[in-house]
Amino acid sequence: MNNKPVLIVLGEPNSVFSELLFKVYKNKSSQKINRPLVIIGSEKLLKAQMKNLKYFINIKKIKFSKITKLNKKSINIIDVEYNFKKAFDKISYNSEKYINNCFEIALELLKKKLAFGLINGPISKTHFLKKRYLGITEYLSKKLNMKREPTMLIFNPSFSVCPITTHVPLNKVSKILSKKKIINDVVNINNFYRKNIRVKPRIAILGLNPHCESIQKISEEDKIIKPAIKNLLKKKINIEGPFSADTFFCNKNLISYDVAIGMYHDQVLTPMKTIFNFNAINLTLGLPFVRVSPDHGINTIMLGKNKSNPQSLISSINFFKKIK
């Protein structure tokens, strides 16, 4: 196995992510990974936030072209310029260019095959994506000129979920739901599990309507979901459904299946976060590299309080132990 590093884009500068990163290094979680870590972000800001939160970790500035022979005990950082007044401040549009520059550097390193994968900190969809993209999943796909749509998978080793439609208003879900998107996402998930987890996943697909029934003449289950399942069965994918979402997330089903495919974001993420709390990560499947992010947001309520839970970031880092 090569020892190419995993890149970590710091994301929104006014989030709890730097705090979580400091806790990872303090608890030596980063040293248990089988690959070194390279942080991409503002060295000056990271030092200011470290001082504010009273952590003491060595930061080593490295050059873009020299990301080999890295020290696991230090925070290895590729410095990206960012002007700020306070270590922690209100989120604004001032960070848009900075975050984009961080991603540009990361994608260039990945394109040149100088890095193995990507972890990114949370971003503000309002301030960074500004309605141009539904989320980072779609942002990265556009940056990379992907022909196939990417897939969001909220992953835990024992059970995972995927929302077919991601960050869209509920009143638009039925309009953009399609047989093609369901097939695309299930194929991506099946390929991911077989390649990286080395199992043929047991996949359950949920209906859109309560009890998989609709007062409309033709339901989305009959028009879209069932035909997609029929197509996927022909591809020898182990899939069943559609199941009613209100009764699916019981212990029996959590044991019987590896992945639940939902039709919209909160249909599967609400029970997932209730069951696993911080012990889950967000994966983007279908990219030419593995992209992971902790399954939490910017958490401005906890900003600068040094009370946030680093478990999802630790899980993100540890995930790279599972794949080659």
C-alpha cells in the first residue's frame, strides 16, 4: 500500500471544526490512521483558534509540492490566505473565496494523484453555496465535471442510509424524483460496498408516501420506485422494497439490511442520527477519489465553547483504515 496522505479541507472558518481537529490530535486519534494527514487552510487562523481554545499542538507549514515524509505528531498544513479580525466570528460571505481556494488546492493534489482521499469540514450552504448547489456533494461533482450524478451515503459500519434527493425543499421532492436517479445511486452504493467493504450489500428501499400509498391516481411508488427496483434486480443487486418509512427503522430491519435508501433527506437522516448520534460519516460516492465529511454542520451555537464532540471526525479519519 502506498502512503499517500489524506487531505483535510478546514471548510467554514467560523465553525467548530478546528476545535474537533485539535481534540483529534490531542487524543492521538490522527496517529492511529494508516496514512498521514495534510490540512488545507489558514495557518494564521488555525493558530489563533488554537490559542483561543488553549490547545498546544505543533503546526508544520508544508509546500504544495512536498507532501511526503510527513510528521503524524504535527499538524501538517498547506497555508491558504484568509483575512480575519477575530479567531471566531459570525459567518459571512467573506470566507467564500477562501473556502473555494482550499478546495481548488485539494482537488489539484488529488488530480495529480499526490493524495489518497479528502475529508472536508462543514460549510454554510447559505454563504458558500448560495443556492448554486444543493450541497458539497453537488459542488464537487460540478468541479470535477462528473458525467454521472454523485451519491450521498451516511455511513456507519453496521448500517447506512442514502437520501435519493438531498438538500431540496419537500415540495420539490416528487418533482425531481426519478427512476434514473434511484438506479444511479443504488449502483454507486453497491459498487462502493463490494470494492471497499468487500461485501454484497443488502439494500432496502423506502417508499415516498405514508404506508407507500397515495390518494393520487398513480403513486410515485408505482410510477418510479417499483420500476427502479425491477431494473436493479435484473442487475443482480440485492434489493427489496418499497417499505413504509414509518415502521422500517426497527431493530429487526437494522440487523437484516446494510443500507436503507430513502426518497428525501430527513426521511432517513433523522432516524440515522437518532440511532447513531455522532458515530456516522458522510460519503460522496461516484467521485474518482474517496470523499468523507463528519456528519454534522457548522454548529455556531457551540462556537468557541470547546464542548463539541469529535466522534464523527474521528470516524471519518478511521474510515480510511477500511479501504485500499
